[in-house]
Amino acid sequence: MGSVSLKIGDGTARFKRASVCSSAVNLMMLFSVITTNLFAFYAFTYHPTTITLHQNPKNIAVISEKVSLILKEIESSQKKLAQMEKEILGYESLDLLRPNIANELKEFLNPHRLPLGKDSRTGITEMVASVGHSCEKSVDLLSQFMGYKVYGLCPDDWSLGQKLILQGCEPLPRRRCFAKTVPKVGLQPLPVSLWKNVSEKAFSWSGLGCKSFACLNSKKLNRDCAGCFDIVNGYENQRYVKARSKNDFLMEDVLAMGNGGIRIGFDIGGGSGTFGARMAERNVTVVTVTLNVDAPFNEFIASRGLFPLYLSLDNRFPFYDNVFDLVHVANGLDIEGKPEKLEFLMFDIDRVLRAGGLFWLDNFYCSADDKKRDLTRLIERFGYKKLKWIVGEKANGPGKSEVYLSAVLQKPVRT
Ligand SMILES: *[C@@H]1O[C@H](CO)[C@@H](O)[C@H](O)[C@H]1NC(C)=O
Ligand SMILES: *[C@@H]1O[C@H](CO)[C@@H](O)[C@H](O)[C@H]1NC(C)=O
């Protein structure tokens, strides 16, 4: 009796560790009780046989040395205990007792015991909420994020949340307030929605430098989005159907390489969603992962009737192994930092792509020769079949040319 089943996310893993820790804590407690008592027993029963205490200061020194050893031992046991307790809570890096922590944050993070005791399917007895442990670095911002009226309207602060995410504080805690809404007027049905302007009033512009699409279109927001919000007149509606250089592959050609087996795809850092739009026209469902850096990318993609995923690339992708027929990435692959960082990302891309599926590297900008070499080496270690591999140069201003790599690779079956 008393069995409940619940979806718990990563609570299971935490709990496993917690139960290992609990027994460790019990052992530690036992150990510290025993050692403390033994030392005390030793200290109080130690009678020097020949010389009494006050007669020899050397012995007093010995005893006080022992006592201070005992005290040190107790202190270190207590420290270890406190550390283990924190680990049991799962927030070893987040000190909920420090001042100025929002009450809502404590409320969210405190473990909640299951009302009917142990869940028979998962073996857990309590639910643990998760936030990214890097939140510790920005705990003041986090407390600000969790400062609101419960059941009230959330502050208009999505950019604060994104700031936290960009500082590694991901996942963010949940909040008990209603997020700001914007009336979504003028949405069109599919497939008209893919290439139709929606009124600027249907987007939230708070926290952004630009307050209009005209402003956004006048800027190069990133390497894959220059004027990418102009889906009616701009270059955007020629992408993937009309090539500007040999590095631009056409959608038809790539889909043909998949022998009709391309049905679902994943686009990494896909700008305003144009890749997903072109795929939708060919009945391929694409999820586009993007943050809202300097522009309302997520809302815009959704307004086109496409699937936006709001997640930073530091996360493991929330998909199971071998599910996608196609992964498309352009300069989203250009992540700063150590080479291992790129490896972790590439391995995760490989994980979600099925055997026989296509990895489309689209106009990746190789800022330096060693960048191209490192990426090429890395890709070769994955053993993909090169269906297309083009290294091209594009002029960028007089006398300056830039090197781009485009490729379509097929994931092998590994045994
Ligand atoms: C659609 O919006 C863009 C700005 O993103 C603008 O330049 C263009 O003129 C609009 N087109 C139509 C047909 O309204
Ligand atoms: C997409 O699906 C619709 C409905 O099944 C079909 O009529 C259309 O031909 C398909 N388009 C492509 C490009 O396969």
C-alpha cells in the first residue's frame, strides 16, 4: 500500500546519492561519538603513575596537546557532518541560510516528502527541486529573480532570467507568479504562418536594445542572423532554396541524401527559424534551439508556427539517444573555451542523431586555420561518412577573405 508514482526528473539520481550519504552520515556520527568518548575516557582516566600533574608541567603540556587534538578531531567531524547534510539536500554549493535569500527560493528548494512514504516504482521518499549549481555565483540575482508576489504577476524580467542562464545558473527555479502575457494578434494558420509578418505588438520587447523589427534587421545579430527577421523581402526567404555560394547547400539536395528517411530534425542556434520553416514545407518537423540574445528569437519562431526550444548549449539536450533524422548547425557550433567543450557538444549531437541520420554543418566560419584543422580532426574521429564537404572562401571587404566549412555527414552504425 501507499504507493504513488510520479515523474521526478533528476530527483532520482540525487536521492540515490542522498541515501548513500545518509548511511555515511550515520557512520560518521557513530564514529565521532565513539572517538569523542574514547578521547574523553582517555583524558579523564589517564593517571600518570609516578608523577602527579601539578608536579610536572611537561605532562600538563602533553595533556593539553591531547585535548586540543581531541577538539580538532571533533571540529573536523562536525565540519564533515555539515558538509554531508548539505550534500543530502543536494545544494552543496547553495547556502540557504545566508542572509537575503528570497523566501520563495527556500520554499522551492526545500525537499518535499511524499505524503504516502516511499514510492514503490522509483524508491524515492521525497522530491528534490533542482537549480543549476552555478547559481551560487549569482545568488543575489537569483534572489532578485525569486522576489515576487505569489499568485501575482511576475515582474517583467525575462532578461534577468536569461542573464542567470548565461552565467551558468540553469535550470532556473520555478516561480509561483504569472508570466507577463502579450496579446498574440494576427497569427496565421500553417503553412501561411511560415512566411508572413506578424504585428510587432505580438512580441515582448522589454529588456531588448531594439524595439522593432526594422531595428533588428539593420543589425548583424550574429553570424547566422543578419536581417533574419525580414522573412518577406529579405534574403531569408531564399535560404536553402537558392545558393549564394558553393557552401550553401539546397534543402532538396540534402533531403535526397537522406533517402526519404528525414522526418524530424534538430536545428542548433537557428536564428529566426527559417531552416525549420523550409523543412516544415517538406513535412519535416524541426525543433530550433535558441536563447533570446538581443532579439525575441523564441517568440518569433513560435509565431511562424515552429517549435522553439529555450535552452543554452551548456545543457545536455533534453532528447533521448538516436531520435533525430537530421541535425543542422551553423555557427552555433562555435563555442568559446577549451577544445573539450566542443567535444562535449559534438558527442551530444552525435547521441541524439540516429545511425544513418545526417549532420549538416552549414557555413561554419573558420576564423583561423587551426580552428578548421581541429574541427576537421574532431569530426573525423566520429567516423561519419562525408556525403558533402566544401571548404570555401568568401570575400569580406577588399582584400579580405574568410574561410567557411560546409558539410553533410552521415552517422555510422557503431557496434
Ligand atoms: C515585414 O516586416 C519586415 C520587417 O521585418 C519589413 O521590412 C517588411 O516590409 C514587412 N513586409 C510586409 C509585406 O509587411
Ligand atoms: C506534405 O504533406 C501533405 C499532406 O500529407 C502532402 O499533401 C504534401 O504533398 C506533402 N509535401 C511534401 C513536400 O512532401
